[in-house]
Amino acid sequence: MSSNTNASRRSRRLAVAGRLAVAGGLAASSVLLLSPSAYAHVTVQPQGEAAKGGFATVNFKVPNERDNASTVKVEVTLPTDHPIASVMPQPVPGWTVKVDKAKLTTPLDMHGKKITEAPSKITWTADGSKIAPGQFQQFPVSLGRLPENTDLLVFKALQTYDNDEVVRWIEEPPKDGGPEPESPAPVLKLGAASEGHHGTASDAKKADDHAADEQKTDSGEQAAASAGDASDTTARVLGIVGILVGAAGVAFGVLAGRRRSA
């Protein structure tokens, strides 16, 4: 009887321990699922690669991570170690956009021109619209030229909610291929320019050369036209001089004849 009682107690204890383990596992899973790092974060699209030395249109995708607040401002800091000379945001209904510029320590060379300042930050501010809970918003931007001396661009971002909370997406990706940080900054990967890719450095050079050829052609045509006009003018002057000389000869002949008759 005693042995049966002990066995029954051990069975009940094992059952309770099993239920506790299951409950603990579920609780841990819930914590992981609901933790901020498990939510979507601010990213830059496309997820693939953009061509080095070219132009690209990207989208900064901003999801709302809160259940009781809406996003009202997004600030994206542009890399200063690899500056981008041209940054053109596409208008987004319900949002105002501002692009700040900063002086460059080392000027950029674009199409033979020295660029001494470049865009440093883009700020979108809600103006009649918000990113509500359970929603996201994309902010398109045209970038160029993309640098050729790096494999990726890091865009640190700040996300502000209407309850004054600011989420800082500023952690750079690990260089050793480690786990993703809790608040990663948006990263755009850059790849080698492919043949025939629109907006690459070689295409831009061809466009520049074509423009230069057109300019030379126009200059040559203008010079030829000017030379033609000058030739026509000279011909007219010589013709008039010839007529005058001929008239003078005729008059001289008439006068000479009259003198002989007299």
C-alpha cells in the first residue's frame, strides 16, 4: 500500500513539473514574440544591390511598432564618409520633407564640377497624415551618384511617435557577420555596375561625351555659318565695288569722247 502511494505521489509531481515546464516555455516564447527586437524595423529598399557609381531610387520603409501611438516624424541621416551629391525625395501626400546639407571636407567631382557640399539629412514630418498602429509608410528617394569605394551605405534613422517617444535605428551591422543588433540602421548594399545598367558611371560618362560632342557640333555649325555669312558679305562688297568701277570707266569714256569732238 505504501509503495503504491509513493508511486502515485511521484507521478503527480512529474505531471506538475511537466505542466510548469510547458507553461514556462510558452511564457518565454511570448516574451520573444512581443519583444521590440522581434518587430519589423526601419529598412531601405531594395533589399538587393544597387549599382556602384550609378543612380538609384530607394524606399525607406517605416512600420509602426506601437499599439497606442502613431509615427509623426522620420529622420534619415545620410553617410558622411561616403557622401551622395544628389538626393531628391519624391513627394508623399500628408508629409512635408526637408533636405539639410553640410560642407564636405573633400569635394566631390561630378561631371567635371567640384561639389563642396552634399545632403546630410532628410526629415519627413506628418502634415495631415500619420503612420497608425498596424500600418507602414514608404518614403521614395532618388540617390546619385552612389559611391564606388564601398560595398554598403548605412543610413541612421530616428522614428518619432505622437507620444514623444523616439526610437533610434542607428546600430551599424556587425562586421564579423554576427547577429543583427536590436536597433539596426537601414543598410543599402552596393554591387558592381552591370553592363547596360541605366545610370551607371559609364553611362553617365557616355552622356557627358555625347553632350560634349553635340556642343562641338553646334560650335562647328555656328562657325561654318559665320564663315558663310562673311563670304556672302565680301562677295556683295566686291560686286558693288565692281559696279562702281565700271560706272566710273563708262563716265570717263564719255567725257573723253566729248573732248575729242570739241
